[in-house]
Amino acid sequence: MTIEVAVIGSGLSAIGAIKALQKLGIKPTVLDCGETLDLERSNLADALSAKDPGEWTEQERKALSQNFTVDKGDPIPKKLLFGSDYFYGKSRSDAPVEGKGSLPPFSYALGGFSVGWGAASLPPQECDVNDWPIKVDEINKYCEIAIADLPYSARVDGLSLNFEILQSEPQALHLNEAERMILDRLNKSSILEKDKLVFGQSRLLVRPETTDKFVGCKYCGQCMSGCVYKSIYKASDDILLLSNSGAIDYKPGCLVHEITETGDRVGVKFLDADGRENISEFDRVFLAAGAVNSTRIVLNSLKIFDRKVKLRARGGYVMPVFSFRKLPIDWPNCNTQPGIFLEFKGGWLKHWVHVQISTANELLFQKLGIQPGASGFVARLKKFMVEHVMLMFVNLHSDYAGHYELWLTQSAGKSNTNCLHSRHYKSGSHLLIFTLSVFRLLKICWKIGCLPIIPFAKNNSGSYHVGSSLPMKAEVGDNLETDELGRVSAWRRVHIADTSTFPSLPGTTIGLLATANAMRIVEKIRW
């Protein structure tokens, strides 16, 4: 008998569930909002992908990297895809959201946030998931399974003392000259210490080399704006490949708003692309719509109104760092993703602090307003800054960060118009953790001839990593807690398979963790 299974969503968690279902011989139906890049930008990316970067005009390059959040003066520019922010979800009439303070991140895009983020990839460590009901060795087993089917740039180095390489013979991207210089300084500083401070080349879901099927990195200098060659992994690419091959039944334009479980069948109520309400039934459903969207669907389905639900977030900040020695500039003939990972903990810092180090890239050039061929004092000053400043993107465990409260209010209309509300709260320990981590960075930077420019540090209040609203527990005591298979107490055949079930969020990367956990849930089910 054919098993009818639905996966709701198309991001990294959904991909994990889909690939695990495939291994069981199950062809799932994928219900997804599936918003995509506008046609003009999509056509531009396709046209440029047919050329080598050296053939691009200055106008084409500018069109790719134009970032309106830089132009309007945002302290920390948003990462966009070819100048578009379409993958950042917004309130809509059929799924209203209201917020006090910054809204938590959610997406309706095909591929979710992976279309603009998600390339950084590290396995979790025990100290960062010790409140999970699952042992870290089991989690990492599924991380290894997940990464076997993904593009992966990694190198055995100091980072490997604590963070295992997950492929036997991975290839690695070529670092630019400035990154090689910084890494050489770190290696000569004698600060490497297992379990306390490790560093090395960044681990990224990127194709370092071209194969007979895929194009590898072409070092075009536009990575922070999107990759026209599709060398940076996006869940959307896998979804389309699986759909085109007939491995999944992909249904875009579906906004799910309610799930009901009756006996051994699960009903999914959704609006289609024309705004018509539909109901489809399945034997089992995997909810992987992202933490915010999945929480809305669960609250709406269980008729839980006006109850405050805690949505945890990772914390972080961006620290500009001045290098006393001049940094070589390879741009635009380089990969502009962060090239170095630095991890440290110890003392009051019980969890790993994850630092991504980035040298000159297209966003920095745009932020400083650097124009090719410009001369004069201001132009020389800007050039000096680019040659002496690098950026450290500091990411903190959710225990060190603020959080959101979510609650759903009932409207007088249809259930899909019930409004999701959010309120953001800052962490009471933020100043202490910021001070401790900055002090550590100060000591590290001084040893490599650099100095953090602390007055210009910017708090990254708009974290793109949230979860824990429906946390997994070894023993479920609350109707919004989930068991190890992602099930709330009201459901047996509905499995929540995204970051909403994470008990906490590591400061190290969580995209791979999301894919791996979804795979684990599928495999552990007694079919």
C-alpha cells in the first residue's frame, strides 16, 4: 500500500525530511508557499551565469550587488539575493503578523532562508546541546549523513581539534591573500587550545570545484549578494531537481494554516495560489515551515489563543577590527564569504562563541561608497580603511541572547486571518556576555596585530536564527512541548521537524543541524 506523506515547507529542515523519506521509498507531497525571485533579477542572474566573471560589465556587477539596506543606512545591512529581499517574510492579509520591536524572521520563499543564508556549516558540540533529549553523538551521526549529499568546503586544520570534518576527503575553497595572512598570524600566535580556542578555514556548503554536473566557485567577488553559478548551496535547488525528476510532488502557492488529526489520517487545510481553501489528507505530515510559521500553524490548529509562547533567538554583534598591517585586496577576484571561523569558550562562557571573519567584500565597498578610479583625500581615506579593516561576525548561543514572545489572537473571520503577535525582549545578561566576549577578542586580536574598534560594534538584534517555541523534551509535560519525534501531545502522525523543536540554539551554525534533525525524526518513526 502506498503511504501518503506531506512535507510542509521547502527549507533546510524540509530537505532533511524529504531526503530521509526518499531513502524509505516514499514520494512525499511538498506543500509550500514557494515565493521566488522576480523575473527581471532572475533573468539577469541566468544571463550572467552563462559568462565568466571577467566578461561582466560594471553595470551588471552593480545590479547584482546593489543593496538598498546599505543605501538607507542600516547599521548592519541585510543580506539580499541579487538586490531583492523577497525571501524575508512580511505580514499578509491571509497570514497577518503584528509586532512590537523587531519582528522575528520568517520566510515564504522556495528554499526558505537558505536562498540568502545557510552556507556556514559546523556540527554541534555537547556543551551547546546538553539540554537536548538526544545525545550529541546521535545528532552528529545524522549531520554526517546530511553532509554526504551536500557540497562542502572544508580543510583539516586547528578547527578540527573540536569540530570534526564530516566528509572523508573534502575539497576547500581558495582563501584570498588577506585571509591567508590573518590565518598565518593566528597559527603563529600560539593561542590554539582544544576545548577553549580553535580556528581555521570556514566550513561552507559551497562547491569548491566544477564537476560534470555542477559549477564550482568562480571567485567572482559577489558571494554576499548571491551566486549566479549556484555554487553556494540553496535548498530551493534541491527542491526543483527533485520535482523535475519526479521524486516529489511539489505544490507551490500553498499557505497552510490548519492541521487536524483524526484516527490514522491527517487533514491539511491550506489556501492555494488563487486564494481558494483546500483540504488534503495524508497518512503522516512533517511540518517544516520554519519556527515562526510552524508555531502559527500549531497554535491555530490546536485553537490556542492569547497564550504567550517563548521563541528563542541566537544573539550576536558585528565587530570591525583594525589591522596594523596592510591587508592585501584581491576583490573582485575572490570568494567574499567569511573565510575564517574562530571559536572560543571558557570561564563564564560555557557555550562556544562562533566568530566568522570577513575581509573586503562588495557590501563593504558599497557601505563606504568606494568608486572605481576615484581620487582625492576622501577616496584615499576609504582605500586605507578597506586595506586595514576586517569584520568579525560574532554569534552567541540562545542562552546568551534575547527572545521573542509569540501569541495568536482569534479574528471574527476565517481561521487563516487569526493574527500572530510578537514582542522582542533583550537579554538581561547581554552586557555581561558582550563584555566577556569582547575582552577575549581583544586579547586574541592583539596577538595577531589587530585591535577591535569597540565603539563601532553593532548589535545584531535582527537574528535570522530562531526556534525553541515547541521544544523537544524527554518527558513531555506541556501541550506545546514535543517528544523526540517532534510531536505535541495532541498528535501522533504530525511531526514538527524544524528549529521550533530545538530546546536551544547553538551559537555555531544551525542549518546543518536542522537538516540532520529532520532526517533523524523520519528515520526513527516506526512505519
